[in-house]
Amino acid sequence: MDDDNKKWTISKYYKDKRNVTLRSDLPCLWVGARDRQVRVPSEFCQISPDQVFKKKFNENQTRKMVQQATTNTTKRRQDIEEAYR
């Protein structure tokens, strides 16, 4: 991204400008109009329970979704809590 006529990575921008260290294993979300390159780190996003996803999953995404959906609920909760930490 460009800011003040400098090239920045998203993680460097947030570290230098906002004093926030981003997790390297989380993706950024592309938000807004398709003709703009607006990326927001996952740490700053919140998905509402009724959020709609209109695009079709690819084969890998579908496989992962089915694996997660068929996981024991206690195990899934532990995995989520561990990822959150």
C-alpha cells in the first residue's frame, strides 16, 4: 500500500502507525468496492451471525468446511479457544 509516498506492507503499516502487531497466520479481508484495493486485517473484523456469503467455495474450502462441521463440538470449541489465544 502507499502512504505518504512510501511503500508499506500491511503488517508494517499497522506496527509503525498504530502500534499493533498483526498475526501472520490470519488473512486480510478485501472490503468495499471491487475497483478499490481496500484490505482490513482479520483482527479488526467482526462477522455477524446472519452474514451472507454469496460465492461458491472451491474444493479445498468445501473439504475444510465439512471437516470443521463434522468435528466433535467440544473439540471444535477447544480449537477455537486455542486459535483465539
